[in-house]
Amino acid sequence: MLFIIDIGHNNFSLDKAMAVLESEVSNQIFQGGSKAIKIIHGHGSGALKDAVREWCAEQKGRFKAVIFGENYDMFDKDSMDMRSDCGLPNDKDFGRRNSAITYIWLR
């Protein structure tokens, strides 16, 4: 199951967007209902995307993998493994090289 967090289209400040991200990711981990999270951070100035990806890097070891939208395709092993593990055959962003999203594959 895929859980979607859209922090890119809510006109949040950077601090508010990151607080929502941290809260929602923690909730998904503790509830255990999702195996993957799609974070929609949008394109914009790139500040939110950079903050999201930096936060993900700081969480090293907490997730199976972090997959950038531009790498989410059939040539990326983590992408293929996550899609298989999570049952995501119809994700419309697969293969689109969408840099406005980042995926977190949960343990």
C-alpha cells in the first residue's frame, strides 16, 4: 500500500511542510499500514525538495530506501524491488522522471 503526503501544494512555509512530513512519516511507521510513502514536494524554487531529500538522508537506516522521482523507473533496482514488495503496478509516476516527488520505502 502506498501513502501519499502532499506538502508541495498546500502553501506551507518550509518549516510547516517539514513538520507535517516528519509527523506523517512517523504516523505511517507506527501504524504499520503502508509499505511506501510518496512525498509530493513539487518543483517550485527547489527549496522544499532539497529540504525533504536532506531530511531523508539524515534518517539513514530508518528506511529500506529513498527513491528520487527522477530515478523511479525500471532501471533502478530499489524502484523495482519497492514496486514488487508494495504492490504498486499502476503508479502513474513510474518511468516519468518526475523530480517533484520522492519515495520512501519503509522497513
